Amino acid sequence: MLSLEEERKKCGSLERRLNETEGKWEGVVNRYKNNEQDLKTKLNQLSRELEASKDDMARSHREIMKLKAEQDRVMDNSKNLKSEFTTTKENLRSTEEVVAVLRGELSRKSKELMNTFDFSREGQAKMEFEVVHLQRNIEEERKSFVKDNCDLKLMLKAEQKKNEELTRVLKKNRDRLAENSAAINALGRAQQRAQAAERKIPELQEELDSTLLRLETVQTQASDLAASRKELHVLKEDQIKLKLQLQEDKIHSSLIAQQLEETQEHLKSAEEREKHLAQINSDLKHQLLTTQSELTTIGDKHKNVEDLHFVSEQGKQTLQDRAIEQQTEVTRLQMELNQISNQLDNQNRKYLNLKLQTKEKMENARNIFNRQKTLLVEIIQQAQNELNSVKGELEREQNDKEETKKKNQALLNENRQNSLISGTDISRPGLGLLMKSVSLSAPRTNVYGNGLNTDSPRPGVESDGMSADTEGR
């Protein structure tokens, strides 16, 4: 009985310890789960930050590519402008050559006219004055053309230098361009200006086409002058004829006057064309100045772009450093998470092993308890059977005792009757001996008052022995 209670106590203490350990392990598991959840949230946050930084870097790269495309387009526009300037320069040179040819033709024609005809002094003075005036105008136009050409050359050289500087700066900063709203706006404005310049290009092309047409007209007029040269040859022949025929002098003089008027008209038209060309040159000069100012503004904007690029490079470097730090933090957290997961797995294995051990101990204790219980049930059943058998024997002995009492009573009554009949007294010695013999022949009673023999074992002693035996068992 004591061993069974001790086993029960041990089982209860083991169950309590098992419950305590289960509670502790559940707390540890919950704590590790919470730590794992926190680490997962941190990892997700870091991954989101990395994705955002990657998106920013990709966006900046796209903006850099856009800026490069805009730069290439501006360079192409500048190249087109340079080509247009060269074409205009060539056209001006051709116009100068045509004007020089016209001037030579006019001088020769004037000389021939002066040699062939003897005008009056006033007419000669007028003609000389007109010729000098025309020569002066032609010289002024030539000087203006030369000056314009020099200015154009200087401007083109300056623009070439600026373009070369811009190309060098752009080559240096091509790999450094980054995204910035101010730079984008500046480039947008530059793009608008470039588009305006592109819109102006067809107008300039039309003007150049018109100048070319005018030059063609001048060339046709030069061909007309060649025809007039032939006519002068004819006039020479007429002069020879005039020497022979004085009557035809007036007709020839009128024809010559008409030809002079036509040449004056041609000269006026040439002067108008020269004025128009001078206006075109001034317009081109103004356009060159505007393009130069635009190029200076573009250079300033490129400087601003360089500053913004430096700032963006610093931001990019900081973002890269931050991304590296975040990556190292992620790796460190992953290592910690792996360590914690390994520790958790080890703790879970230990917990499972301990749980299995405790289960085995509980199973062993339960088996021992069940065996002890079955033994106790068998012992109690055996004791109950023995008790029932003893009770039956006691009942039988009680019945026997009652019967013996009845028999003794009947014998006593018979003896009394016999004694009364015989008239003897019990108090006499003979009667005492008789009673002693009767008592000796009668069965003795035990200490419990039963009429059992002393030879038979006492039921109380037997039951005590059984109880002691059961307790010993």
C-alpha cells in the first residue's frame, strides 16, 4: 500500500513537472516565434527599402538616358545650324562673286560707252557721278559683306569653340548625368528653344531658297549682260557704220540711251537685291546672336546640370552605402535567424526527447500502478473469500453452540428434576462431584463465550493472522 501511494505521488510530481516544463517550453516557443515574426517584419521592411532604392536608381538611370538623348538631339541641331551657316556662307560668297562680275561688267560697259560716244559734259558728269555713286555703293556693300563675313566667321569660330567645349564637358559628364527636376525643366526649356530653332530652320531654308532664286535671277541677268555684250559688239559695228552714215547717229544715240536706262534699271534692281541680301545677312547675324545667347544659356544650364549631377552622385553614393548597410544588416539578421532557428530546433528536439522520456516513465509508472492495482484487487478478493468462509464457519459454530446450550440446559433440567425426585441437594459433596463431572464432560467455552473447544483455533486469531498476512503482502 505504501509503495502504491509513493508511486502515485511520484506520478503526480512527474505530471506536475511535465506540465511545468511544457508551460516553459511553450513560453520559449512563443518567445522564439515572436522573435522570428519581428525578424521577418524587419526583413520585409529592409527588402521593401531595398526595392525602393532599386526603383529610385532605375528611375535615375532612365532620366540619365533621357538627358543623354536630349543632349544628342541638341548636338544634332547645333550641327544642322552649323551646316546651314556654312551653306549661307557659301551662298554669300557666290553672291559676292556674282556682284564682282556684275561690277566688272558694268565698269567695262561704262568704259565702252564712254569710248564709243562723245556725250556732253553734263551727261558725262552725270554718268561719272552715277558710276562713282554705284562704285561707292558697291564698295560699301562689299565692305559690309566682308565685315558680315568676318563677323560670321568669328561667330562661327566662337560657336565652334563653345561647341567643342560643350562636347568635352558633355563627354566628361556623360557618365555622371543623374536625375533632377531642375535639370529636367532646364532641358525641357532647352528642348523648347531647340524646337523653336527647328521651327525657324524651315523659314531660314525658305529664305535661303529665295536668295538662291534671286542669285539665279542675277545669273540670268549676267547672261543678259553677256547678251548685252554681244549687243555692244553690234554697236561697235554700228559705230563703224555711223562713221559712214551720220544720219543714223540719232537712232543709235536713242538706242544707246535706252540701253543706258535699262542698265540703270538693272543696276537699281541689283542694288535692291544687294540691300535685300544685306537685310538677310543682318537677319542671319541677329539669328546668330540669338543662337549664341541660347548656347551661352545652354552652357550655364549645363553647369547647373553638372552641379545637380554632383549632388545626385552624392545622393546615389549615399543610397548605395545605405543599400550595402541594409544588405549587411539583412545578412546579419538572417544569420541570427538561422542561429535562433537552430537553437529552437535543438530545444524542440530536447523537449521532444524529454517528453518521450517522461511519457515512457509515465507509461512504466502506469503499468506498475495497474499491476499493483490488479494484485491488490486479487488479494482483497482472496481476503473477502476467506472472510466469507470464516463467517460461514462462525455461523456454524454459533449454531453448534446454541445446540450445545440447549442440550446442556436440557441436561441441567433433567438433573434438577432427577435431583428433586431423588431429594438430594446440590450442596452436598457428592453433588459437587457430579456437577464437576458434568462440567468436565461438557464442552468448554472460549474467551468470547462461545461453546467451542479449546483445540479448535480461534476465529479472531485466524482473522488477525490473515489481516497481518494481507498487510505483509
